[in-house]
Amino acid sequence: MKQTMPIDGKFELMTLPYAPDALAPVISAETLGFHHGKHLNAYVTNLNAALPGSGMEGKSLEEVVLNAQGGMLNNAGQILNHNLYFSQFRAPRADNAPAGRLAQAIDEEFGSFEAFKEAFAKAGATLFGSGWAWLSANAEGKLVITQEPNAANPIQHSLRPLMTMDVWEHAYYLDYQNRRPDHLAALWQIIDWDVVAARYEE
């Protein structure tokens, strides 16, 4: 997994690889503005403020997630999670699906793409409270779905994160209110499977 290094001692707010309205109507420009511009920006600001004297200066974001505790871990984990989340999207596309080796691995592990989507959506819908649903690969390349509460990330379990769905309410409440399953069902339209496949091939 590519390491995210600080620049001049600080981490930076990621730049979105698409326009603010590019994911609409699945994710509105308003939601994206709050989610990326306010929530993620706050995590970056808080982590940078906590770095001096922490012993984590100069370490990659991934190293901080694996070694920090408390508030520093929560902020670092949320930055890593959101960076992976925001960079996995593209404009909505009908019949959006993976191809190549990733598609084959999904079929082998879950039986079909539809069965995978059902299992993944269930993981996201049934996670109590706030957190994330993840598709990851283990050291042997086996695909696994996990539920990670709060700011946790699969790298803490020696897994390689490939794709995620954010089930914190700030990710969807402006667009879907309390209808988390509807939000999860809509996200399949905007997954950039080329990005997910590249993570799988690493």
C-alpha cells in the first residue's frame, strides 16, 4: 500500500479528483462540500496540531494509524479512511461493475458480483453506530468484507484496503436522511472499479 507522507512536517487535505458536483445525484455537491471541506479538513487540522512532541513526527499516515492511540489515532484513521473513500469515485454510470482479475476474484470468493454487493451492503447497513464497511485483501490475495467501527482501518488487521463505504451519518444525511441502505445502494453507481482494481493489483 502506498504510504502517505507528511509534507514539511504536516499532512495535507487531499484534493478531490473530480468536480464538486461530479457525483450527483448519488452524492450531492452540498454533501461533498461538508464531508470533504469540513469533516475531513478538521481531521487533518487536528492531527497536525497533535503531531509536535508526539513521537510520530515524520512518520507516514499509515504508520501513525498503526502506532498511535487516542485522539491522534482517531484523526489519523479518519484521514486515511476518507482519502481511500474519496479517491475511489467517478461520475455515475449505469451497470457499473468490476472487470478482469478483480471481477474473477469477487466471483470466486462470493459466488457472483450480485452476491458480493448484497453481502457488502449488509455489512454497511448492519454496522451499529458510526464506522465503515470495507472490501480488503489479505496477504494471500483472498478478498474479505469487514465492518470497522469509528475510525478503524483494515491495515490494523494486516489487510490491504481496496474499497469502502462510509456509514457515518455525515456521509449521507443531507441527501438520504436516515435511509442508510438507500445511500449504500446508490453508491455502486459511482465506484471507480479501475481504482479498486489497481489497489488489488498492488
